[in-house]
Amino acid sequence: MQILYAAIVLFFLVMGGYYLQAEPPYAVHNFVIALYFFVILFEFRGNPFPRRVYLLLSFLLLGNALMQFFYVQNNVIFGLVSLLFAYFALQARRRIRRG
């Protein structure tokens, strides 16, 4: 599972770099999704980030969703994916013990 998540992170980073000049909102979406999978990858390894990182990630994903909904034309699916991942990041934050 960790190899799959690492491959997903790499894929989204490459796609974000590829679209950075042509379509910046799509590149931002790819980078934020890569960040989500990077954070979750470390959680799977048993070394989760502090809870504030998950909250920041949720806000980034929420901002990305709003950008996809209102700034970019015809990217409702990307906005829904970002909202879904923002919810999952908040759930992951609740799973982690305070420390």
C-alpha cells in the first residue's frame, strides 16, 4: 500500500509540474492532492504529522475546492474530490492522539 501511495504522490507531482505553465489551477490541484497523499503515506508508516498539519491540509483542500468551483470553468469534479479529501483529512486528524 505504501508503494502505491508513493507512486500516487510522484504521479501528481509530475502532473503538477507539467501543467504549471499551461494551466496553473490544475497544477495547484495536483500539488495539493500530492500533499494529501504524502501526509497519509506517513500516517500509514506509523509516523503521523502533528494534528495541525492535518488541519492545514484540510484548509488547503477546501481552498482548492472553492477555487475549482468558482475560478476555473468546468472543474466541478476536481472540486468535489478536494472536498472529499478535506473531509478525510479531518477524520485522520481525529484519529491521531493529541501529543
